[in-house]
Amino acid sequence: MKKLIAFLFALLPLLSPAQTLTGDARISLITCSSGNELYSLFGHSALRVQDKTNGMDLVFNYGTFDFNTKNFYLKYAQGLLPFQLSVTQFPYFINAYIHENRSVFSQELLLDSVGKQQLFNALKENFKPANRTYLYNFLYDNCSTRIRDIIQSSASDTINWNIHNDEKTFWNLLDEYLVLSPWVKWGIHTILGQSGNKQATTYEYMFLPDYLMQGFGKAELNGKPLAGKVKTLYLAPKSTLQNHWYTSPLFVFSIIVALIIFLIIHYKSRKLEIGISFVMFLASGLLGCLLIFLGYFTEHPMTLPNFNLLWANPLNLAVLPFLFRKHLHRYISFYLIVYALLLLICVSQLLISLPAMPLASIPIICLMFFLSYVIKNNAQ
């Protein structure tokens, strides 16, 4: 109820007759730093509209969604979850980020009164019930790109962003935020397809809030700066999180795989071989089903082509019933030979530094090759 009341109060200035900005009005880009949770790793952007004369201090936020949406989790998984523009009072907005220990920065837009009014009118038009909802796309249509685009479309002339082209791929850009989250990085690189290795344009850099802030700092409109200097509204304490090498996926997977191979070779236990093979072929097969689902049955970008399907193959599930038999069906035997060749291709791709799969997957790929050899030779 408190959230509902706060939201209603936030809408009052928009519903009041005084919707024309005064000479005191200011519009600023708000940039929030990364958080510790998965959803907040890449930061956040919003627009703040201040007008003391009208008693207005609002934040326009394109990053909200409704948990009560029908089939919420299915739509989220399919990339079909509708996001919407919301409006709230600035104190409520910044207090939420202070509570999460996330820094908040501001850049005032150096627009004239006409430019401010045009942008404010565009935001109000966007906030109408028929316009406020959009289909979120992490790379191409999100809380940052919406701000970039509405400012560009409402400007009196083309904005020159003047961003230096560092020839970064989408993976390069994302990895900058995953240094302290190696397991998340491994998961993202496994789920995302090879299209993530596509070089992004400088305009596309701004799908990330930090790059949008940089873009505003260098942008020009009619030969003049688009925004003022960055001001710190809240500086969060420095993070104490550390990434130890011995907790990285590559090290952990290497130790586990080495131990498994040692146990199988040392004990020569049929039950042990079957048990481990069942778990690994089941897990890799299910992962392959997930990759197929994300690639062909969702609207997520960068999910195809995905070379991780070479080792995380859905056909691995077909092997499971035959693990408990003394004799392999000839088709399963043939599949294991083909699968082993695909695994060799995976390793060769990784060793020659082609960014097709995460390097941390090498131990898993080697284990799957070893298990395919064991199954093929122990069940003639």
C-alpha cells in the first residue's frame, strides 16, 4: 500500500494542469552503478525532471515490469516480458539505490527551454497507458537505449555522440562487468551464441548505462555540449568483493574432472562409470535442450549460432537408457564416435583462441570425451 500511495503521489505533477516547464526546469541523465545481484550487474539509467516552481522532481524509469504479468516466468524466459516506463518521485528512487549501496551520478542536459519542453512532452507522451509498455531487449532496447533514442528523436538536430571506437564486441563489453563474477561469466558465455562476438558500433555501446554516461559527456548538439559534467549524488563504499583464482570455474572444473578420471581409471568400477556417465550425459543433454529453446523458441538476441551445442548436445539424452545394457545399439555406438569427434572440434576451437565457447568448459569437454570412450569400449 505504501508503494501504491508513493506511486500515486508521483503521478500528481503529471496529472496537474501545469505541465509546461518553467525557466527553472532541469533535465538530467541519472546513472546508477552496478550492483551485486545478477539483474543489477550492468547498472541502470533513468531521466530526472526537476522544476522547483512547479514542485516537480520526477524520475522517468524505463526499467520496470509487473510481477503480476500473466505467465510471468514463461514470458521472461522467452524474452517476451513487457517492460514499461514508470514515474516516481526522485527521493524514493535514490533512496532505493542508497539502500543497495550503489553509486548514483547525474549529468544535466544543456538544452534550451524549447529543447527541455520537447523532451518533457515526449516523455509524457511515452508515459500514456497506450505507449508506456515495450518489449525489452537487453542489447538493443532497454532502459539506456530508450533514453538515448527519445533524446535523439526530440532534439532539434542530430546529436553527434563522438564516442571513441575501441572495436569492442558485445562480449568484450559485457565481460567488463563480469570480472568479479566468473561463474556468471561462464554461464552467460555458454548460453549466448557466437553472434556475441560481433563488433558493436559506438552507438550500440550505449546499451550499457556507463557507456551512455560517457556518450552524454562527449555528445554535441548544434556544436555545443549536450550535457554538463558528471556530478556524484551518492558514492557507495568501495566493494570488498574479491575473485580468487581457486574459485574460478576453470580451476574447479579441472580439479573435479581430474578426480573423476582418476577414480574411474583406478577403481575400474562399472557402477561408478555408469553413475558418472548418467549424470554427465543427463546434465549436458538438458543444457543442450535449454540452448535449443533459447535459440529457436525465444526472442533473446545473441543465442544463435551457439557452438556449445557441440558438447551440450540434446541427443546425449538418447544415450541414457543404453548405459545400463551390456551391448550398445549400433546407432548409439555410431553417435558416440561422432560426438567424440565434435568434442575434439570444441577443444581445437578453444585452443586456437576462437571465442566460440568459454575456456572454462575445456575440462567438461575432456571429461565427456573420456566418458564417450569408456562407454564405447566397455559395452561392445
